[in-house]
Amino acid sequence: MRMVLHLFVWVFLALAIRVHGQQEGFLSIDCGIAGDLSYTDDTTQMFYTSDTKFIDTGTNKEIATTYMTQTLPRQYQNLRIFPNVNRNCYTLTPVIKSNRYLLRASFMYGNYDGLDQPPQFDAYLGVDRWEIDLPSNSSLYVWNEIIMVASLDYISVCLVNTGNGTPFISALELRLLDNSTYQAATESQYLQLYTRLDPGSTSGKRIRYPDDDYDRIWSPWVENFWTPINTSFSINLRKDVGYQPALAVMNTAAMPTNTSANLSFYFPTSNVDPRLQYHVFMHFAELEQLQKNQSREFNFSLDGKYALGPFSPTYLSVNTIFTMSPLSGQDQHVVDLYKTMSSTLPPILNAVEVFIVKQLTSPTDGQDVDAIMNIKAIYQIKRNWMGDPCLPVNYSWNGLNCSYPDSSSPTNISLDLSSSGLTGEIAPSLANLTSIQSLDVSNNSLTGPVPEFLTELPSLKFMNLSNNNLTGAIPTVLLERLKNGSLSLSVGNNPNLIEPSNVNVNNDINPCQVGSCKKRRKVLVPVLASVIPSLVLLTIAIFVLWKLSQRRHQRDTESVVKAKEEVGSISQRKSKDGSLRLENQRFTYAEIIAITNNFETVIGEGGFGVVYHGYVKGAIQVAVKMLSKSSSQGSREYRTEAKLLMRVHHKNLASFIGYCDEDRNKGIIYEYMANGNLREYLSGNTYVLTWGMRLRIALDAAQGLEYLHHGCKPPIIHRDVKATNILLNEGLEAKIADFGLSKVFPVEGLTHVSTAVMGTLGYLDPEYYISNKLNEKSDVFSFGIVLLEIITGKTAIIRSSERMHILLWIGPLIARGEITTVVDPRLAEYDVNSAWKAVEIAMECTLDTSIKRPTMSIVVNELKECLALERARERTFSSRREEADTRSSNSIEMLPNHMRSMAGPIAR
Ligand SMILES: *[C@@H]1O[C@H](CO)[C@@H](O)[C@H](O)[C@H]1NC(C)=O
Ligand SMILES: *[C@@H]1O[C@H](CO)[C@@H](O)[C@H](O)[C@H]1NC(C)=O
Ligand SMILES: *[C@@H]1O[C@H](CO)[C@@H](O)[C@H](O)[C@H]1NC(C)=O
Ligand SMILES: *[C@@H]1O[C@H](CO)[C@@H](O)[C@H](O)[C@H]1NC(C)=O
Ligand SMILES: *[C@@H]1O[C@H](CO)[C@@H](O)[C@H](O)[C@H]1NC(C)=O
Ligand SMILES: *[C@@H]1O[C@H](CO)[C@@H](O)[C@H](O)[C@H]1NC(C)=O
Ligand SMILES: *[C@@H]1O[C@H](CO)[C@@H](O)[C@H](O)[C@H]1NC(C)=O
Ligand SMILES: *[C@@H]1O[C@H](CO)[C@@H](O)[C@H](O)[C@H]1NC(C)=O
């Protein structure tokens, strides 16, 4: 047989006797059940335990009784919710390092709170974002699955509150896989399940453990142009090796009814990012005893290119064929199984799995993690210290600051355990935090000597041991470092500490040897102190910084920062108007030059100046908008924007990182938005946003505006809502930017403010234009125009032969009900009801009379409904969601059409 190994690898497995596993390597956690409860599931015979051993936070809830149906798996009846803490991490153990696992997280909201509002939140796998799919209504349950290699002896799964409702979870399941399987999952990348299907299923039932040894969940897949075939002989699988898909899955297969047609499928079913990489696994077993004059022989092609073959499935034995290198670079991928000239029988397919490849980032330095975990244990620190200490970047542990070098793991550079009720001696584990630059253990009840090992920390520059009960003498090595100025130390208020006569330690030694510090204080507290101060800490939530700096200010202490090359200082000076208080986020012009590499790359033009690309600390990408020096109008806008950004924080508003205000050099530093603005996306030809993505973006933007109008007191009117001011990050999440024209209602309760007309042509509210009376409904009008652009793909002012406003263009079309002409012709698939609804919302937003327009809160809710309609359409293409159905359970459940045959009569 001619066999070409091109993109595929062929795994052959011999027949053997199957032995049922004893669930070794299985960890089954039912989240939200009482701590002492455990049970064996009636259907799967799997043993579940409560989640209390694996997490410190959260409370238990039960779904509403309406949804507790006979057919609902028991794991979904209870859930754990996390109302109080933003980041909640499960630590799954035992886990055998370097082994491959299937990890599944399941969610059912079930209206447990009676609000009928399923929340949205983020999940993390260790330090990496795990893009989970969450139920969009009360009756749905959803599972998310990945295949990964454990890099540590535990696996951490975190749920993060993003301000869109309380995170929750129903179940977590971990299954140890055979080492020889799914080798595309490595320590540096994991596989996220896209779909796992059982073609030709005769039972119409989903299959999992105990049929499947690894508890993979196989969903039935039936097409009307396929003929299902099955065997009553059993395909015996070996217990100890290989992929071993469930017998019940392998026992059935699909073949094209038209025996000369291809057996083909494509994925994904809607256009998604062509950069995504996919791996396909197909499992085969011949089910028919072939006669002498019969043969079944077929080739494989990927995206139209021959890949492997000819191949003949072996009788009653499993062959697995999978992609060696991932498929990528296209919106959709096609797999064709086509029979050879000599074959008398058509191709068959018994089982198929598709995964998306996801890269992993390196976790925090292992020694640092061990040390900090040890410190946490010794002092029994209760601070929601969970998961990775430094990662994700915005979620490093409270009291801990990290450095994020380009090419290696993050390390801890400052640790603040002041006023934490610490008792006992100074922990030896501190010596293992080799990168630490600042250590603060003041205001505790530490006893014992000042250990000598502290002097061996090469980078340590600031140490505060004051207000403890330390005893003995200060080690001479420490004193040496004090004298030569390489260390600043506070030891005040340790009554039993012997002070050396020749060095005055109570008054800080050289707290101000560098920098612009003018005054001396009794006690030196290094505030977020480190060599790379503000630069590294930027990405920490502004809120946290703000809180910290406030607390520090109250303590009336002083912060000093020492730098090798650059000298920066964090001071308490107030700027002229007294509002720029986030001093930590202040950058010098010299720093701005370094960040932007002397303004090398221009990425855009904002309201008051040019926007440059930059790197903070060589790693974190930022956008820097500089005020053009000639503009006095710009100066006002700069001030408006800076003030506003400091005040408002919302995930759908541009994130503020810092500012520069040095004489005439003024600028604002934002989070870099990798995908530019919405306008570019809508007019670009390379990548077409799907209808679902467009609705998501519209909803994001609407939520940002809703926050400005209704979440801020007094309300804020943006005044320049337009497609170019809606920015997209790498996850295509939208954020509203450019607050230069924004107006804050001076007094609460006003219905409008009278002001000069500002805004952008095409988006401008006609009522405001005529009356000069501004209220938040002007933003609603502009948003309506943006929504029309999103729907139609056209610009606010359509430039064809003559310029025409989008409202004038769309009016007659809507009157004639021509939805397909209205919707962007590049959209291949969308839910028509959802599109109509979106058009209706846009038309209401753009009504002439402002009082008739809806508020942004209403718009947000309506857009959610649009999105739900579209998601429902998409969901019929998903096998990982299920409706908790009160109808009889033996009907065929929602057919998974993630993959659709292209040989079918209605191919696309
Ligand atoms: C699986 O392979 C890894 C190395 O790839 C090895 O460290 C580990 O021990 C293996 N596990 C088993 C169960 O053989
Ligand atoms: C095979 O398919 C036939 C017809 O669909 C069905 O009657 C029979 O029970 C199936 N056998 C097995 C083992 O599934
Ligand atoms: C069967 O498939 C072949 C090849 O795709 C096609 O030419 C033929 O018309 C099909 N026959 C029927 C009856 O659909
Ligand atoms: C194969 O041989 C059987 C008799 O053994 C005959 O009935 C059948 O028609 C043959 N099929 C083909 C495709 O030649
Ligand atoms: C079957 O697949 C081959 C290889 O991709 C392709 O060249 C051929 O056009 C396909 N046939 C049909 C009928 O789609
Ligand atoms: C420091 O780290 C080393 C190596 O990881 C370890 O052997 C040692 O026990 C640690 N020391 C302390 C005090 O934790
Ligand atoms: C400090 O320690 C000494 C003994 O070492 C003890 O007598 C004293 O009460 C302690 N002081 C405080 C404030 O804890
Ligand atoms: C939930 O969503 C499903 C699928 O979209 C839909 O069929 C069902 O009616 C919805 N249920 C409720 C209660 O809204």
C-alpha cells in the first residue's frame, strides 16, 4: 500500500481486551455542594466530591427548581458563586506534573438568584486567559474543555469578576490521559476543544464515561445525506494505550449516501480569526466484513490539498489520523475524504475531534512562587493570595509587585507585608526571593533576630522593619551596606533591638541619596518602591494604585525611588488644578521619549494630538497621545480627558496608564489597543467581523456609554461618539476612547447643559445642533449612527457619487423591509430577527426628538437580546451547549452542526 506521511500521522492500535478503568487519575468536583458531601453519579458512575477543599472563597447556591429536571445532570443542580472577591482560584490537586490532562469546567446559571440575568466573567488557566463559553440564559448548561500538560503539581483555575455579574461555576473535572495521545498539547500550548462528534450515531445520545475511558463527551452527528452504518461486533480496545474512543462511538460510522461523493466537513462554521490554529483528530474502524471483490480505500485532503492516502480502515480495530502541523491562515478549513479510483466502497468516518491551539505564557519564577507560598503558609496570610503571584498582569497579589522581563518569567520585586498581623521570626524563605528590591514588614509583631540572610539579597535596596519586637543586634553586613549607601533601612520602634552607636538607624540612612527628595522624615516607607518604579506597575489596576497612594498619603510618609540611569521620584505635589493626584502615573517627558522611542511610530490621530506607539519597560505595549504644542483648544481637551480618565474606570472605556505634564509637553498614556478602531475594521477588506462579533462590539460600546451616563455622578456626556473613537483590543473587546470633548454635568438633576456645539459631522445630534442644549441623548443619537455603520458596513456619510447621510440612505430601504440590502453584504450568516432588532434600536436612537430616544441602559438591554438571538443561531452549531430540557429525553438532542458536510444538498 502506498502511504505518504505528509501532514498526518497514523496511529495503529491492535485489538485487545478492554478493562474498565477505576477512575484513576480522575478528579470530579461538584461545585457548590456541602463541604462534607460526596456521591457516585447515577448515570456516569463517577465519584464526585465537594469543592470546599479546593478553594477558599465563594458561597453555595442551588439553581431554581424550574430547571431541576430529571434529565439534568446532578452536577448542574448546585453552583458556587463568588460575590465578594474579584479573583477566585481553584487549586486542583493531586496532579502529576508533566502528564497530559483533560480539564473540563461546566456552568449552569439556572436563575439561582431569581434575576434571570446570566453573568459574564473571565476565566484563567493558571496565568493564561481561558476563553470560556458561558450560558446566555437560565436554562442552558455549557461545558468547556481543554487538553493540557500539567507544568506544576497542581492546576489553577481562576474566575475573575469583570463587572458583569457574579462569577459562578457548577463543576470541574480532571481526567488523566494516556501519555501517547494528543501530543499537540505540550507545556507551552494547550488544546481547546472546538467540537467532538460521533458521526452516524444510531442512538442519538451523547456518550461519555463509563463508555469512554477518558470521559470525553461525544455528541451525535447525523446528516440526511449520510448513511449510518454500525456493527454489533465489539471493537475491543486496549485499556492501557492510545486514544481508545468509546466503543459505542466507534461502533457507528457515517458514509455518504451517494457512494461516489466525498465525505467532507468544514470548520469553523462562521468566519473567525484566520490566525487561529486547529488540530483535527479522526478515528476510524472498518465495520463491514468486506468481500473479496470489495474494497474501501480513500485519500485525505486538507483545504483542497492532498494530505494522506490511500488509507483503508482496519476491520474492527481503531486507527487514529490527526494533523501533524496545525491548520491556520484561513477563515475556514475543509477536510475531504475521497475514495480512490479502485475503491468499490465510499469513505467512512467513525469519530472526529477538532481543537484550537492556545499558547501558554511562562508562569512566575518557580523559586519565587515556592518562597512566597511558604511565606503565605508560615504567616497564615489571609489576603486572597491565590493562583500565580504575579499573573495575570493586572491581578498580581495584593502587597506584591512584580517585574515582567521580556524573555523570562516574572519575578517579585517588592513585598509589602506591613500591618499584616505577622508573628514569629522573619521567615528564612524571604532569602529565596532573590530579585526582591523592597521589603516592608513594619507594624507587625515579629520577634527574634534580624537575620543575616537578608543581606544576601543582591537587589534589596529598601527594608522597613520598624514597629516590631525584633531583638539582638543588627548584623554587621547589613550595617556595611547601610554605610556604603546601597541599602535604606528603617528599624525604629523595636524596643529590644540593640542599635549600633556609630550609625543612626532610627533616622533613615540616606533615604534621599538620589532623586529630588527635599524633606527628610523619621520613617522611610518605600512606596511601591523599586528601581523600575512606575514603569513596571503600570498595568496594575488604577484603582489599586489610587487606593495605595491614598493610604500612603494618609500615613504621611514619603516615597523615594532610586534609579540607576534615570532618576524619578514619586512626590506628593499637587498639580495646579489639584485634580491630578495619581502621582504614580506621572511620567517625565524623558520617559515619554524613551517609551515611544523618540516618537518613532505614529498609530493615529486623536482629538488633541498625534498618538504614538510605545513600550513601557520594553514589554508592555502602550499608546501615547501627545498634545500638539500649538493648540490652546487642545490643552483644554487634554485637561478634560486626563481628569476624566482618572475618574472613570470601566472595562469598556479606554484604560488610562499615566500622563505627562511637563511645561508644554503634555500627553496621556493608554492601554494599547491592538486591533485599532472600529472604523478600520468595518472598512477593511481583509477581515470581516461576523454578526455576533459586531453585536458584541456594539454592546461593549453601549455599556461604556451607559456607564458614563448612568454610572457616573454627575453624568458625563462624551460628545464625540463615532466609529473611530471605538477601539478594539486583541480580543476584539471594544472600548470608548477620546474624552477630549466630554462634558460633565455641572449640577446633578439638570436636564441639559447649554454649550457650544462640538462633535463630528455625520454623528451630530440635530436637536443639539439646533438648540445648543446638550444632554446624554446626543450621545445616544451618535451611538445610533455607529450602530448603523456596524450593521451596514457603510460610513456615517456615504461617499458614493454624492455624499449622503446614512439615515437618508437607510430610511427608504427599511420602509420597504429590505433587510438584506441594509445588512452588510459581506456578512454570510446572521440571524435575521437579530438584525432587524438591531436596525430598530438604531432607528430609535436616531429619532429627531431627543426625549423619544431610549436611554443607554435600554439600548444595552436590547442589544443583549439581539446578541442572544444570534448566539442562539450560532448555538445550533455547537455541541458543547445543552438546554436543560423538560421534554422527554429520548428525543434526539440538539444536533451538533459545528461541522457540516459540504457534500450535502445545502452545503452552506
Ligand atoms: C509522560 O511523559 C512525560 C514526558 O513527556 C514524563 O515525564 C511522564 O512521566 C510520563 N508519564 C507517564 C505516566 O508515563
Ligand atoms: C444498527 O442499526 C440498525 C438500523 O439503524 C439498528 O436496528 C441496530 O440496532 C443497530 N445496531 C447497533 C449495534 O447499534
Ligand atoms: C453523486 O456524486 C457525484 C459526485 O459528487 C455527482 O456527480 C452525482 O451527480 C451525485 N449523484 C446524485 C444522485 O446526487
Ligand atoms: C461481489 O461478489 C458478489 C458475489 O460474491 C456479487 O454478488 C457482487 O455483485 C459483487 N460485487 C461487485 C461490486 O462486483
Ligand atoms: C472531493 O475532494 C477532492 C479533494 O479535496 C476535490 O478535489 C474534489 O473536488 C471533491 N469532490 C467533490 C464532488 O466535492
Ligand atoms: C530556597 O530554595 C531552595 C531551592 O529551591 C530550597 O532548597 C530551599 O529549601 C529554599 N529555602 C527556604 C528557606 O525555603
Ligand atoms: C517583646 O518581646 C519581649 C520578650 O522578647 C516581651 O517581654 C515583650 O512583652 C514583647 N513586647 C511586645 C510589645 O510584644
Ligand atoms: C434559552 O436558549 C435556548 C436556545 O437559544 C432557547 O431555545 C430557550 O427558549 C431559551 N430559554 C429561555 C428560558 O429563554
